[in-house]
Amino acid sequence: MVHYEVTIFTGNRAFATTINNVYIKLVGTDGESCCTWAEGPLSFIKGAASSFTVSCPVSIGKLILIELDKKCLPLLPEDAWFPAKVDVKSPEGDTYTFPIYRWITDSEVHYFREGKALRVFEDNSQLGRYSRQQELTQREEDYCWDVCMEGMPHCIKAKDPCSLPPEVRFSFTKNMQFAFTAITGVIELKLDGLADCKKKWTDMYHLNKVFWHRTQISEYVHEHWKDDAFFGYQFLNGVNPMLIRRCTALPSNFPLDDDMVFTPGVSNLKDEMELKQTPGDDNPIFFPTDSEYDWLMAKIFVRSADFNIHELSVHLLRAHLLAEVFAVSLLRNVPMVHPLYKLLIPHTRYTLQINILARLLLISENGVFTHYAASGGEGMFTVLRRSMSSITYSSLCLPDDIAERGLQDVPNFYYRDDGLQHWDIIHKFVQGVLSYYYKNDSDVQQDSELQKWISDIFEHSFLSKESTGIPQQFATVTELVKFVTMVIFTCSARHAAVNSGQYDYGGWMPNTPITLQLPPPTSKGKTHEAMILETLPDVNATVHGMGTVWLLSKQSTDFVPLGDYPEEHFTEKIPRKLIKEFQGRLKVLKTHIEVRNESLEVPYTYLNPTEVENSVAL
């Protein structure tokens, strides 16, 4: 007889424990073990490691996979179990690790591959190839495409978070803290009688009283929102640093046609562009030399417009919706044993559920944004479709985007400085990992799973539009490395830059009004403080907007910063070494940012690696 020493690790998540019996079978190149009882109730509790022996008459060769299942005891209910991994020490002295990190909720047999990453064309075991295909077949059933809005990136087909497979849902901790933050905010508003109050603000004193959550930056905004220098600063280092660009000449045309903007026969783009282009008595151009309130009103309109464009185009579309397509395509087309899955799965954490919640609670027919934002309702879809028409591959790749916007030499542009550092650090990491598995361009070209992943992204995210410049397939390692760098950057640093400061800059409503109640002034010298108060959002719109940006800015305690990988999907020495180097570079960047921020009146913290989440999780 030969003996295999087996250790099953149960994950450290809430409710990861199972009281069911667990069974395991080892499958190798030369045979398989018997299905072995891995000990009974209370052996597999949260965070525990349970060790036992599997015996076979002879060696079963190199291990390929394990079969794992659980059976409930008589009179006891089926429960959910979250195994983290299984380690097996063979009689030959080799140690095999089988990463799992998923919920097992039924009594079916589940197959898990040994941790060494394998591309499809090098997976030589017949049983290995079979399990690989079975996994993808099941994933295609679990993660189906849907069309939420015509002309927009496609999404996961799920009516609510409970429709999602358990492994991609929020953790219990995340669920509870997210709900608690939302509920306490609503309670505060209801108790103060503000949530349903449709009155206008009568003075800044009462508006100031509802500014109940305060941060270091939001306090600064509260004190300086009228200052011209701070008004300009926000376009570089506020919550939306994506629109500013160097202007050398007026654009000769727009990437739009009349059908994108107008109902046929009602108007056309040429006529509209000719309207209100000449200063006149009813269309003044406002200057800092105008009266205090004229100039302040002009800035308020700009800030409100920026808020709406930021939330829809920059935050929702270019971070959340793109990240969702990256995730769904990965889950449908790439098995757990593939190196791309191991590299990208941490950067998909919670994305599907947070996007479902956004569709249900923010942009649905009864959503907060629909009801209270200036661009809610039909205007929301117009803004999104216009933005969708201007997305290009280069605009998603930060070095290219900064160059195209002519912002290489703009001083004090901390988003650019920190963002480019993130891009370079991520690129080095991705290049190291992918070059380890793809030695030449031929390896990339013959990886059918990899090619299906990018093909799905081209179709479902960019709607098969060649004009975007998005790759339809990968021909070289260099192309692959750049695209995967963009994916990780989009899901981590880019999202952090446009998400984390929402309350800092939007908590004090006059700095970023969610909507405005009066049209822009048509003459100068008539604006006064009372008119500004009449123009600002009503009480209920104000507090709902403030409550929403507070919820979307508040990290949960199970936040995972960029570069931290609690789930160890890679088992080989070289990728694990590259992860350590990645983390080391991020620590250096953290120190650099913190030292710089000490001398800044307004510190830029959103791209401090400790504040950047691995994924679009909020």
C-alpha cells in the first residue's frame, strides 16, 4: 500500500463551515484512489485545516485532479461549504496543491485541477481536457449574456444578486456592511424629515446642517468651493480627472451623427451647433470679473454638468460596465487552471453584484439617479450612448490617453503622475507573468480559450466596432500584455480614481449639484444669493444625492487592496515571486505618494495603493 497525506483547508469566510460529510478521490496519470471519507462533522470549520490519509494499492502517478463532494447526514439539512484549497503529499515526496476558493452548495461531485497553470493546447490528459470542457460548459449556463440597454455593453443575465452563482456574490461581511450603511443613511434622512421634503433651501445655514458626514477633504471643499483656483484644481485631481485636455484648435467635427442626438426631422447637429455660439444679450459669456454671484452661478452650472458626465460616462460606463464584460467573458471562456484566470479572477471580485445593485437601485425606473439627477430618465441613455460612441482602446490605456489629451507636461497633475506609476507597475507584473507562460507569439495565437476571451469582449463590450481599436484577437505576447494591463488598471486604479472621492467632492452639495432647478441666466447683473438657492436642488434631491455618494465611497472591512491576493491561485515559484515583486513596487509607490502629500494643501490619496481596491467592488 502507498499513502497520500491530504490536508483540506476550509476558507475563512463567514459561514464557510460544513457539518456534512466530505469525500475525496485523487486522480493521477496512472490511476485513481477510492472515494475516501475525509472525516465527519466539525472537521471542516471556518479557517481550519483537516488532515487525513488516502491509501492506494500502488502509486497512481502524477496527480491531475481531485473529485470533491459532500453528503448531508440523515435528518440534517444540506449546507454550503467554502473550501479554500487541498494539499496532497504523495508517497514519492511531491506536494500538490489544488486551489478551490468557491462555494459547494450541493451533493454533486466537483472536479478541481492541480494548481500548475495549463493552457488548453498543453493539457495532454484526456481526463484533464474533459474536466476543463465540463467546467466551461457549466460556466456558460451559469454566466449568460443579457442586454440591459440597447447600444451599451452587455451584462450578466441576473434579475437580482441572489440569481448569481455563490462564488461571485458579496461576502456576508460585505453584504451586512453595505446594507447597514444604506439603511442607517435612510433612517437618518427619514428621522430628520429630509428624504421627502420637496422644499427649496432658504439659506446656506440650513444646507450646512445636513452636511452630516465630514471628511478631511469634504471639509476643505466646504470652505473653498467658491475659490477659482480650487474650481480649476478639481479638473486635474478631483473625482473626474478624465475630461480635461489641451485645446490647440476647435474640433473640425464630432464623432456623432444626427440620428444619435435628435429625433429624425426635428433638428440636426449643424443647426444646433450654430445656435448660442455668438455672445449676445441673451447668451452672455461669464468672466471672473463679473459680479460675485454671476460668476459663482456659472461655475455651479459647470460643476453640475461635470457631476452628471462623471457618474454616467466616466464612472458607470468606463469603469463598472466595462469591468463587468471583462469578468463575464473570463468566467465563460477561461477555466480555473488557465494562467489568465489565475491572474485576473481577483480583479473581478464583487463586480457582478455591485453592477446588479446599480441597475436596480440607481439607474432603474425608480432609481436614485433616475429620480433626482439632471440627466436621469431618457437623458441618461442619451449621455451614455454618446459616451459609448467615443470610447477607444487608446482612451482606456493611460499612457496613450494622457498623450492624446496633451497633458504630459501639465504641472501638479497628481492623477496622471500616480496613475502612470500604477500603469508601469501593473505592466511589469503582467509582462512577467504572461511571458512565463507565453514564450513566443505562436503560444498566444494557438490558445483558443484566450482568443475566445478577447473575441467575446470585442463583441459584448465594444459591440464589434472596429473603429474602437479594441483587439479582436491576439497575435503577439506584446498585444496580450498591454490589453491585460488595461483590464487590471481599469478594474483597480482607474476605478479608485473616479470612485473613492465621490463623497469628498460631492458631500457638500453646492460643489457638485446633482441637478439644477432653474435654467442658466440669460443676462448679467441679476443673479443673487436667493436665486442661487432657488437654482440648487431641492432638499430631498440634495440629501438623496449626498446619501448615495456616501454609500458608494465607504469601503467595507473586507476591502482587498491592489496586489493583495488572499486566494492563492498560482502555485508555481516564478509567478509567486513576481507577485512579491509587484507588492514591493506598490509599497515603494505608497511611500512616495505619502511623502509628497505631506507638503500638499489638498493631499491626493485616491491612488495610494493601500486605498486602491483590487476590483470594481463598490
